[in-house]
Amino acid sequence: MASLSLLYKQSQRLLLSAMGGYTSTTSSDGLIETESIVGRGMFAFHLDPIYGHPTTISLEAAYTNTTNRALTGVDSEDLSGLVRILVAAL
């Protein structure tokens, strides 16, 4: 198992975040042998206030891949994304 996380704040207005991980599982009898790779990233930008409320726009993406080496045909892969506009104080 391995993982990596990164958070970078360039200024008060710009934020970058990334995370990734890898896991491998193997049973002693060979019936289970899987590998998983996960990645996720986010880019957030604080805009000028809209109607007096703080505003943030963010782009988020994620990728997951799970491979089963013991059984064929049960692998999975997922790619997702999200655009978020937040007009409010948290």
C-alpha cells in the first residue's frame, strides 16, 4: 500500500489539491489477487464576491481502477468530474 497527498495554496485565491493511492492484496492460496489505483484532484479559485457573498468555483476529478488478477472479467474503472460554484459563507 502506498499513498501520496499534496495541498498547494498559491495565494488567498488559488488552491490545488491532489491525492493518489495504490493497494495490492494477495491471499496465500492464490484465490485473491487485486490491485487498486485511486487518484483525485481539485482546483479551487476564489472569485470576487457576488451580491456581497464570498464566491468559489472549483473543478474536481477522480479516477479509480481495480484489477482482479485471479478472476478475469471483474475489473472496474471509474472516471468522474464535478464543477462546483459556491456562493455563500461557510
